[in-house]
Amino acid sequence: MAYKIIASQCTGCSACEPECPNVAIREKNGVFIIDPKKCTECLGHFDEPQCVAVCPVDLTCVIDNAFPRYVAPA
Amino acid sequence: MQANTEHIGIEKGKPLEQLLEKIADHKGCGTSSDGGKASCGSSDGPADMAPEVWEKVKNHPCYSEEAHHHYARMHVAVAPACNIQCNYCNRKYDCANESRPGVVSEKLTPEQASKKVLAVASAIPQMTVLGIAGPGDPLANPAKTFKTFELIAKTAPDIKLCLSTNGLTLPDHVDTIKAFNVDHVTITINMVDPEVGQHIYPWIYYKNKRYTGIEAARILTERQLLGLEMLTAAGVLAKINSVMIPGINDKHLVEVNKAVKSRGAFLHNIMPLISAPEHGTVFGLNGQRGPSAQELKALQDACEGEMNMMRHCRQCRADAVGLLGEDRSAEFTTEKIDEMSEVVYDAETRKAYQQLVESERLEKVAAKEAALAEMSDDEVSDIKILIAVATKGQGRVNEHFGHATEFQIYEMSSAGSKFVGHRRVDLYCQGGFGEEETLPSVVRAINDCHAVFVAKIGGCPRDELKAAGIDPVDRFAHEFIEESAITYFKEYVAKVRSHEIVHEMRGDADIRQGAYISAA
């Protein structure tokens, strides 16, 4: 599973972009999106997902159920 | 980023150490132990300020009350990200009619910002200061902030650079701030006690972790005060902004004032909370009120014996352009800037304008001193009155009552005139016809004043002001404000003495909260 950003809530503030350890976040049409192929839910990097921790709008960076849970490579 | 010493040399030709020593000696400016009040920075000008400090602030509208009549500033919104959440801030919504910090209409890249600065500086020769104030925190966006400074320093080296921060990452950036020759930094410090802070800051993001509650406030205050100490040590002038939140930090701000003064802050700006439900802030939604004009002034007065207080802050937007109190940002949208092919920086016109201002300034100071000198000893009395002034700038009474969107407030006493604040009002006159219903709101905004100075006023508002006990005065039209105010005050005291009038205290006044609709 990866994280996703709910576009209607994103303020486009860019706070998440530089914090992502996987460089999975980029700007698109004024808001930010997460590349699910790159997102590791910050496992192995930080205790909490950085986009969630820094986002000024609660419940905007959320688990994307469309993808299976991220599993760290053995 | 390169330490571009080529184009932004540090204080060219001035021995840096010498300057730093003088600033350090001067810290907290006006700290005389006899409790004497300091006016430097906040009002009169060079009187009790080290020449080096005066040189740094004299053309800075946000640091010198005297300068804000003549010089303009602009903010560029290159820093959208923030690393803390404040209960008085909600950056989710933008509205072109709103004037409050943290609000912008569009964000810019450093390149767009740099072009905009050149365009504005060429169109508005009094624009001397470029600030980065958000809409997030400039130091939570260090790459964008410093890239902008680098570009501007290259093309317009005469423009002063400043920034405003919440201070969380300030200690990490003091060296860079110094290297870019940024000589004014504002830190917003609302508390020095985490017990108080937990009611203002729900969370902070620090070192890859979100902290909440008292721990968040403890980290924030430690970092803010460390950052302030480091700025002082580096010789960078620091102004402290504090938001006065009744019932939460209003009494505590006296402690904050002492804490920042002892760490070398140069100026303290206590601002009223702007809070309305439609802003969508936590405070707005839970009904937290802002202070009244009298509560704000009482706190500012209480702190004034300690250090310089700034009272002319307009709490402007993170993309404001123009003199304080006016906003010309709509003239310089990204669209319009992008349309301009090449912006030629007009350094000559700017220099000529600034020389003209210098001569006007000297004239104004001379006029004030002459009027004060005439105030003979037998006129000394305990009477204090407030006078509201309608002005467009240049330190003159030069605005029509009906066109005023704000009034400047001067406190008059035997000691002379003192600028103590300003009040925003809804435009009374719209298209030539005075709007009856807005007059009461104007009266409420200046209800603590005995008189209002205007360049011109219609018959109807004149009568209503009189009925409210406020004397409408248009005989000083286009004269210097302070000279006129002293003349008026002398006559007022004489009339009280001759029992022609009875001196009475006036009531409290409102601080305007809602969206401000520009006349433009």
C-alpha cells in the first residue's frame, strides 16, 4: 500500500515534496501527487510517513487502498 | 547555492567587527536603566539610535515608523510550505479581499519573484525593501527563499532584504542569512512558556517528526530563543512579532517582551489577533476574540519602558506591494509580470526620489521641533488626548475623510506627539456619496480619539462626528501631521484652562476584524 494525496484538500504548499525520502512526490496542476511505485510508506527511513507528518491539512495524505501494502525487500 | 560575495559584499567599506560591536552595545536600543522611554526605531527616528542602526532601519517601513510614510515594501510569496501549525492561521483558503498574514493569491518561483521585484521597484521608486514572509515559513523553504535573495541581490543591490520566520529552523540558517547580507529578520514569538504555547500551537514538524502539545511548544520556544541569540551575535537586527490573544497570552507577553529584550531584539511588535469564523482558523471557529484597541495599547504601553514598540504594523499579506496600509499587489500579478518582456531596473529615478524624501524628512523634523519649542513651560499639564489622522503618506494631513481606509493615531501630551497606532475602517465615501451606514463603524474605530484631522470632510459626517464627541478638523489640510497635532493640542489645553471646554476621557475603540475591501 502506498500513500496518496487527496487533491481536493491539497493546498499546494509543497511542504511534503522535499521531505519524501523516495522522491516520490511531485507537483501536478497546482497540487502534489505521490508516485505509488516509489512510495515505501517511509518504512526503513522514518518512524512516521513524512508527508503525513508535515502536511498542514489533516487527513490529506492517506493510505491508498488501491495498492497492496508495501513490503520491504528481504 | 554559492556564497556570492561578489555581488552582495557585507557592509562594503565598513569594518564589520566595529559595526557589530556598536550594534551589540546598542541592543534592545533605549534600555536606559532610569526607565526612560526609547523612541528609536518605532517613532522619532535617529534621536537615541546608534547611527549604524539608524542607517539600517531608516528606509525600512516595517522597522521605522518614520520611514513608513515615505518608503514602501513588497513581499514575494515564494515560501508556501510551513513546518508548524498555529491556531490563528489557516492557509487553505485565499481571498483577494483579505488582508492578513499568511494569505496570498498566487505563489511565485524565485525567478518570477525576482522579475516582479524589478518591475515593482522601477514603477514605485519608494520601494526599498523586499521581504519574504510566507505564506508559509521562509526558512521551511530555504532553497526558494535564498535563491530569490541571490537573484535580487544580483540585479538590484540597493534593495534591502528581510525575512519573517517562526524561528523553528532559524538556528540552522543564521550563517546563510548573514552571508546574504539580510540585515533584518522578524521572528514571531507568542510565548516563552510551553504551558502557554500548547494553546497556540497544535503541532510542529521538527527533524522528521511531528510533535504535539507541550513538547512541541517547548522545542519551538527553545529554537526561537536560540535563533534570536544567534542573530544578535551575528549582528543581524531582529524584530519580534507577537500576536496578542486575550485570555491565552495577553498577560504572558510582558514576559516574552523581557525575554526577547534580554536576548538583543531590537523592536517588539505586538499585534492584535485577527479572528473571524469565516477565516476558518481554530481561533476563528471557536470564538476566540481579538483585543480591543484599548487593551492592545495598554499592553504596548506596559512593554514600552522595556524596549521599543512597533505600532504601525498593518499585518499585511505575504504578497503585499506598496506603502504600509496600501496594497498594489493587483497591479503586479504573475500574468502581468510575465507579459513584460524585459524589465529595465531604473536605479536613477529611484535615487532621485529617495533624495527628495530625505529633504522632506528634514523639513518635517524641523517643523515638529519648532512647534514643540513653542510649547512653553506653563502649558505643561496631565492632559492626554488621541488624534486620528487621515493621511496618504509623506507625514501630512492629506486624505479626505471619506476616502480614508485607515486613520493613524497620535497620542498628544505635554511631552509632544507620539504615534501609537492605526485603525482600519471601511471606506466611508463610495463614488462621491457618503454611505450613512458605514459612519458608525468609522466612529467605533476612532471612538477613543478627541479629534480627527482630515484634508476635507463633508457636512453630514462632520455633524455625526461632532454628535459622537469627536472634533472634525480640516484646517490643517496638507500640513505636517505632528506639527499640526502639537498646535491643536496647545489650543486644546488653553481652552480647557480658560474653561471654554471640559476635558473628558473617551471610551474604547474597535479593531477591525473582517475582510477589507479595497477601493481599487
